[in-house]
Amino acid sequence: MASSAVVFDCDGLLLDTESCWSRGEKALFEAYGVEFTPEHDQQLLGAGGEEVGRLLARVFEQPGREDALVEELISLCWEEVTTKAEPMPGALALVKELHGSAPIGVASNSPRAMVEAALQRAGFDGAFGVVLGADDVACPKPDPEIYVSACEGLGAAPEESVALEDSQTGVAAARAAGMYVIGVCLPTRASS
């Protein structure tokens, strides 16, 4: 029988990256002459690349440029996230407490290289048996693939494992994978 595991989301749960992403999103909207509203902020929260691309292309009236717009956004956010994101309160202590008692991993809709760099800088280096990003799967959250893959990588059965999430998109993905989900309610991020 496979063991149970704990799989964390990253952005806004392990790391305080939400303001980093908001600043990058705001800069991109400004570059296209569009006001960045709280509604846009919430629509982008936890969304996967294709969903983000569709939203940006629609709002910026740039059909066919979905992938390019996502790349522009990631480029704007990369340095912010990898150099400024701090651990969320209690996150380092929780990961330290779990380390060695259960396999632990990360499943994020951000690019894996960005997640790994930000985790390392924030003091989580070597803490996780698996770190997966949206670029590691064919379909990011809300598809369950990333959670199923994380559990497989940790040698755990999804139905015996726990996911910690802070977005509806992530909760939907983890539930669809058959995991027990702990939804962490954090204050709504503010545009900055």
C-alpha cells in the first residue's frame, strides 16, 4: 500500500508571492493601456497558463497572442517572485514539522524553475521530495494531473494524501485527484 503524503500549493500558501504577481500583472495591463481592476486580479488568482492567456488576449483585444502574453507576464513577474517572495507566516515551521514524518511536495501553477528558485531563496531548499510546476504537466490546475503526478512522485496514493490550497482552482484540482483538501482562507489579495 502506498503511503500518504502532503502536497502544498506554493503561491500565496508557502510563499507570499501574490503581491509580486499583482505588481507584474498591473505592469502588463498598463503596458497595454488597460486598467487593472480587482476583478482582473481575482480572475488571474490561481489560474493556469491557458486560462491566463485567454483572459489576457480577450481583455487586451489581442486574439492569437495568448502564449506570448503569458510569457510577457512571467517575464515581468520572474524577478519579483524569485528575489522578493517571503515565506508565509508559519509555513517554514509547518514544513519543518512535517519533514521526515510524511513525504511532502509542491504542486504549483507557476513555472517550476520560478517555484524552485523562490523556495530556495525563502529557506525551503531541499525540504520537498517533489516540486512540480505548470510546465511539468499537460494540463495545469484545475485539472488534477499535477496533484496525481506529485503523489506518484512521492510514492503516495492521492486518496490517502492531503493537499493544502488557497484558491478555488487548486481546491478543484486536488478534489478531482481524490485527495483530502485543506482549504486555507487567506485575506483577498489587494492590487498594488
